[in-house]
Amino acid sequence: MIRTGHCLCGATRYRIEGPETWACHCHCESCRRQTASPVTTFFGIPLSRFEWTGQPPKSWASSPGVRRSFCPTCGTPMAFQADRYAGEIHLYAATLSDPAGFEPAFHVHYAERLPWLKLDDSLPRHPGPAPDG
Ligand SMILES: [Zn+2]
Ligand SMILES: [Zn+2]
């Protein structure tokens, strides 16, 4: 299974092969600020099955050992990488070419959620990170 994704302007693109390792909604304050959205939905994929195509993103260190990437032309947030998750990249599901064909499985950092956001799903809600992550 090959899937692609891209930023708003289309300059920064990626290609992934095979299924994601996990898929979730993140309510942490860092994701919220970087994406300027109350919650973000993302997934992990091994770097061995990922490649940037088109213009490579720019990245900056949001905290020690953490890099967040964005399109240098339009600013769309594209990816999260951390030393503690070496060998994988986390991509924002909304950047997939077909984001509707994607299913999140749980919530993380639910304790940091905004009180006015009402989500009516029955997925597991972890107050902090996922139990094994
Ligand atoms: Zn762009
Ligand atoms: Zn987060």
C-alpha cells in the first residue's frame, strides 16, 4: 500500500509505504500551538518506509531532541521527530492526500484537552502519552 501526502501549497510532499504503526489524536499543548488547532491527529511510520518528495521541509527544535517540520513556502506543519522515537517519523493525518481513508485508534495527552472541544467517540483516552510510548 502506497500513500502520499502534501502541504497546502503542494511544494512539500511525502510518500509512505505500508500501514502506520499507530494512529491517534493528540491534545498536548505543543501540538495545539504548532498546528493552531484544538487537537491534531497523527500517525507513526518507520523511516525505512517514508520519503520526502518535492521540496524538503524546514525543521526546528521545539524542545531538546524534538524536531518539528513544516513547508518552507506555506508553513503547513508536516512532521514530528524525536530522539526518543529514533527510526520513525510522525506525520499529521490531515496532510494525507486522502485523509478520510484513515482511522485514529486512541487519544493521548487527554488531560491537556481544551474544555470546549466535544468529541463523541468511544476511543481509549490516555491522560498522558500512550502507555507503551
Ligand atoms: Zn507548502
Ligand atoms: Zn502532541
